[in-house]
Amino acid sequence: MTKRTGRRLAATVIAIGSVTGLSGRLLHGADALDRLEAGRLARVAAARADLAAARQTLPRTGALSEYRVNLHVHSLLSHDSRGSVAEIVAAARAAGTDAVLFTEHPTAEYDFVADGHAGLHDGVLLVPGAETQGLLLFPRVPVPEHASLSPQDLVRRVRQRGGLAFLSHLEERLDWQLDGLTGCEIYNTHADAKDEQRLFAALKNPLWLLQVAPLVKAHPQEAFSALQDEPTLYLRRWDELGAVAAHTGVSANDAHRNIGLVARLADDGRVRVCDALDEELVVLDAALVRGLLPVPEGARPGAELFRLQLDPYECSLRHVGTHVLAEELSRDGIFAALEAGRAFVAFDWIAPATGFDCALVDANGRHELGSQVPAGPGRRLEARAPLPGHWRVVQGGAVVHEADGARLGWDVPATATGPLRVEVWLDVADERLLWVISNPFHLRPAG
Ligand SMILES: [Zn+2]
């Protein structure tokens, strides 16, 4: 290679990097970049296999069934996604998801309720909704005037007609005090990504993208979930909101499938590089990029030379989910469970948390997650998980008890009031990761 060609190649490489537009849209993790190292990805994959082998199947008895729900999902109705219903349903099935609650960005071209994805598709329940004004909205009837309403009036309108409303992106909306919310996000994948500066820097480096592509292909879930950190700010905010009024905590996948890069052979023999939304970024001289993107002998126009998809739907939907305890897999069933707080959030990518159970037991029997229970003596927290883990009992934002094992039994102090919830953590490779976050029981002061 001549010095001149080398310089041109370097300039092209920098050009690819600067136009990929990846920096504003990706993943996070305090050390996501460290976690994307080949040896570590393999260790995490091995740890997941061990957990899968050790995992117990825990049958659930009683009138309520457990359904896994993904909230905050975008499809081709949103400007920043190209996902079809068939692709999202297939991903949901692969991820063990029973219901997808869509949150499209509204436009004048469609009504996000009437024209949204709805009903059972291949066994997966689809529920239409929108992400607007910092809220996740799931109305039962169209709200065509939504853009002219204040956030508080929008919440009121949706809730009065039996719909659900959740606060979204808490990291941007710390000052909000809205009445009548169903709840709030307690984890948002996109928010988890935002402060990962080292990863953003790496994403602008095309050589790093080329290097990381085979690792992502070998371990797509471990690579995606490298972004997971404890959502400290979200949990603190949720605990604060819960001290005032019950807020059902849900996880937000913020799934778009819009982070990646694809290079194809063009009709004229050049190489066409597009982003994950298939928007053309740059067209390159094949000879110029031969070393980086070799064109196979006999390749025809349209042949894919390179693909890196960092956020396929299957990985983003599996990463985290909200498990609800409902009477049936229907919009009414899911809505009733979310209204009541009968739900827990789980990072199921580590191991499916299906079968996790947590109840507050007293002389009156068993109270489900989300229940309002009068304070007083004789109340016991009883919980189980499909794998032994590290348990934390959190009351009013403070850890009040810790234990290890597959079960938890804890006598609640008679004086305890306010929200009481549990977390389960698992050791995965060299890290202790948050696995399950239950919704709280609400201990009412006596009298
Ligand atoms: Zn979103």
C-alpha cells in the first residue's frame, strides 16, 4: 500500500466512523467496553449455561398466571425503527415474552391506538400505545387531542377512560409530580446506555466496529446485555414516588433495532454502507476498502459484505421484562395486574426469572405484590426464586435485610410502614448483577 493510499484509507475509515451516527443511540454500562472483551463474553456465556442447568422450575398455584411483558417497544410505525409485527412477534416468542406493549412516537399519519398493533399474534398479545411528553401511554380509546394536552391532563384523560400511564425516562424528568399515574419505569435500557462515554468513543472507531462484529455474532445476548448497570437513580426516584403514592414499577426495553451497520456490494461494484435503518451513510470504492471489507470472488450486487446489529429485537426483549400476575392473557388481564402492582421486573437474559414469587403473609392469609396491608405484628415476607441468589429487602429506599439462598423468609417489624420490596442479585462471571426487582407491598400505618 502506498503512503497516499494509506492516508486515503485512513480518511475513509474516519469518514465511516463519523457518519455512522451511533453515538447518540446506544447502550451503557459503567464498563460496557470492558464487558465486550472476548474472554469475558465467553465467561458470561458459560455462567449463563451453568445457571440454566441449575435453574428450578417453580410451578405457580392459585388463580393467577404469570405472563412476561415487554413495555416500551417501537415498530415501523415510529420514525426511528423499521421492525415489522412479524419480526417483533418472532423475537418476543424467542425471548419468552407473552405480551408486547408498544409505545410508538405519534405522528399525524396514524392514530397510535386505532392503527396500532393489537390482539393475539402467534400467541403473543400486542397492545398499542405511545411514547409522548415523557410518558408511556396505553389508552383504550383514541386520544386525538393528545398533543394539545398538558402532561397532567393527558394522564387524566387516559386514566379516566381505563388506560394506563407511566412516567418514562426518569433521568430527564426528575422534577415531575403527576397525579394519577399507574406507575413509572424503574429501568430503561436506553437510559442505561446514555452515560457510557468509553463505549461511545469506541463506536466512532470503524476498526473497533470491525473487530467487535465477530464477538457480537458469537455472543449476541452477552454483548447486548453488557450495558446492564444497577439503575440507581431510577430506583431511588421510584422509592421517593412510592412514599407519596403507589407507583407500579415496570421495565422499559426502549427497543428499536436501530444500532448497527451494514455494507453491501452496489450495482457499480462499489460498497454501499448503511445504518441499521438502511439509510445510506457512504458509498466507497471497493478497491479502497479491500483490506477492511473484502469482496468475495463472484459476489453479486446486493451481496452483504459486513453486518453489525447491536440491538436485535430478540436480545433487547430478552434483556429485561416485566412479569405480571394476571387472570388471563388479555389487555384487561395485563392492565389489571399493572394497575394493582402485581408485577416484578427481571433481567431474564441472565436466567429466566419465571416462577419467582413474593407474598406478604399474615393472619388473613397471602397478600400479592402491590397489596395495601395494614401495619402491625404477625406479618412475614415469604419469597422464592428459581435460582439461589443474594436477597435484599428494601423499605422506604433503605436496605433493611439481606440473605442468601433460593428462599427468603423475614418477619416484618410491626412498626414498619411504607413501601416494602425485594431484590435478588446473581453472581455472573466476575460481577454481582441485579436480577429481580419486585413491586412493593404498601404497609399502611395502623389507625
Ligand atoms: Zn422509546
